[in-house]
Amino acid sequence: MIFIKKYKWILIGLSVGAVFGALYYHFVGCTSGSCNITSNPFNMTAYGALMGGLLFSNFKSKPESSSNKTFENE
């Protein structure tokens, strides 16, 4: 449970990215088969999950500090 709380945004990003990767393959894809990523549904889903995880990792909340630290020389 601690793992899920700690990496909540990354896990959400992986899920959202995987869904959008699968949707991209289904609706756009690569019909000729010469595209490395988009010609295979597993590759596109994994790529979407990776991109979603990276994007959503930016939304991590900052840890709360116990006190408001200011500059000591002021």
C-alpha cells in the first residue's frame, strides 16, 4: 500500500499511457509494417505506457516540510 501511495502518479501515467498507446495503434497505427514502434500493438502499448509514466511523474507532490525554512542570513 505504501508503494501505491508513493508512486501513485507514475502508476496512473502508466495506465493512461498504455490505453492511449493501444488506441493510437488501433486508430492510426502503421499499415505497411515498416514502422518499428507503431506496427506492433505490444510495442505501441509499452511505448505509450513509458511516455505516460514519464509525463505523469512530473505531477508528484512535493513532500511537506515540518517547518517553513527561510534564508538564515536574513
